[in-house]
Amino acid sequence: MSSYYQRSRDLTRTRKSVTDSPPSSPSYTDKNYRHDRLSRYNSSGEGAAEKALGRTGSYTRRETRLASLNRHEQDSTAKDYKKMYADALEENERLKSKLQDSKQELVKIRSQLERLTQRHDRISERSPLLESEKREKQALEKRVSDMEEEIKAFPALAQVQSLRRMNERLLAENRAMLRVLARLSETASMPETEDL
């Protein structure tokens, strides 16, 4: 049993020693290759200033490409927001006109009910006509109460309010996007400084 323990301990030592060894140093051919590559790069006639200018030019070209792509994306999203806003306004106007029509109809029915009530008061002594007028009055009162309930629980009114909230949110988002666009255009128009 002790021999087994001794052998496993020796194996772990050898494993550690193999893994703990430092990496091999680069060979002579690797050094020559690197030296040749650097000398070819330097012998092309470009100085350090020319290399820096070339890099700066490529950076500015890349930034202008990215800025133009961002502008196209932001224009399309702004158009989408404008379309959504216009659709919401159109829907609001349609719902407002529908609500106005319902209110006008309610006023009309109330005036009819009032006329019937006045007529009923004048002709209270006529009993055969009174029964038919009572039925008509009850029907009109029921219709008025139904219309009032409909206006109170008018789902479009809630929809109008939610659309108003959405419009306000879209306006806030549009203002935020305009601020971001202004900042981006300011940074894009700033002259680039070179690090010396």
C-alpha cells in the first residue's frame, strides 16, 4: 500500500515539473524572419510621419462611412416615428369626431324627451294618448340612459387617452433623438487632432 502511495506522489511531481517549465525561447530562424520582415517594411521608403498620416486618413474615412450609415438608419427611424405620430393623430381626430357625433345624438334625444315631457304635462287629461306617450317616454328615457352609459364607458375615450400618452412619449423620444443627432453632427464636424 505504501508503494502505491509513493508512486502516485512521484507521478504528480513529474507532471508538475513538466508543466512548470518555462516556454522555449524563439528559435534563430524566427528571429531572422522577424528581422527580415521589419527591414522590408522599413525599406519601403515610408517614414514614421507618413505611416501616421496614412492611418489617420483611413480612420477618418472609416468614421465618415460609419457616420453616413448612422444617418441613414436614424433617418429611417425618424420617418417611422413621424408616420406613427401622424397615424396616432389621425386616429385621435377620428375618435374625437365619433365622440362629438355621439354627444350631439344624446343632446337630440334629450330635447325629444323634454318635448315629450312637456307635451305629457299639457295633455295629462287625455288618458288613451297618455298610455302611448308613457311608453314612448319610457323608451326614450331608457335610450338616453343607455347612451349616457355608453359615453361613460366609451372604450374609445380610454383609447384616446392612451394614444395621447403614446404621442407624448414619441415626442419625447423624437426630441432625444434630435439631441443625439446634433451631438453626433458636432463631433463629426470637429477637426481631428493628431497625436504626436
